[in-house]
Amino acid sequence: MHLEIVIGGIGGQGALTAGQLLAVAGMKNGKWVTNTPVYSPEVRGGSSNALVVISDQPVGSMMVSRADAAIFLAHQSVGRLLPSLKPGARVVYNSTLVQADSRRLHDVEHVSLPCTDLATEVGGRCGPPTWWHLVHSRHWNRISRSIGFVEPCRRCSEQARRGLSTSIAGR
């Protein structure tokens, strides 16, 4: 298995957290991983992307050349990152903020998920809805399966969440 994933959003949505979560989940499942955060200097509202590689073999480059999968959290991400996808790539997009344009998404498998609405429902009452709220909800497995990364068991998923919580708390 060799899976290259791009996650695009704007600052504050949790795109970088999503990249960390996928990398930790990959490590907990014995995979070789890289996670490269790419962001602009703005804290909220600027471009924010994560480039993740999960593989059975050592990873030779931290960069994603032609992604197998993508998660688009904001509309700006589609135009910026769609050209980097392989034909037939799997895409999950935040239908709350991204309007699907069938002419642009014709060459990829895509699943819409109202991420912002779901994050608000799960935990957005305690601040702006972010990816973190989806991670701690029943929606995480649906998202990871949609991009082709299937975790073997619930225990591994829980370990990945705990590992990420510990790494973020330690900052």
C-alpha cells in the first residue's frame, strides 16, 4: 500500500490536525508515514494544507506528487489542490462550504460530507467547529474509509486519537 493524501482548508478548520491524525493512525498500524504541514502566515483565514503519505515501505519524499486522495474543507482548496490529484482519486469534500462543480470533479470519485455542520453538531458549542470535533465523533471512520485508508480495528482508531491528544497536549 502507498497512499498519498492532500488535505486542504483555511487556517483554523483543522486541516493540519487531520494530517496529524492520519499520520498517527498510520504509525499505530505499523505503516511508514510522513506528514508535511503547508500554511500561510495568517492564523485564521489563510491557506492551510497537509500532505500525508502512508506506505508499507519507507517513504522517499515528504512531498505529495500525484495524490491518491484528498479532503477539501474549504472551497479555495478545490481550485488549488485538484490539479495535484491522480485521475480516479478519492475526494471527500465539506459540502457545507464547498459547492460541488461536476465539471471540475468529473475525473475523481467524490463523497460529500457536511463537515462544518457535523462539527458544530458534535462539539462546536464550545468554540468554532473544527476537524477536531469530527475526529472525536462517529464520522471519523466514514471519512478515513472514503479516502481509502481503512483502519483494521476500533482499538487502533482509539489509540491514534489518544496519541494525537497526547502530542497536542504536550505542546
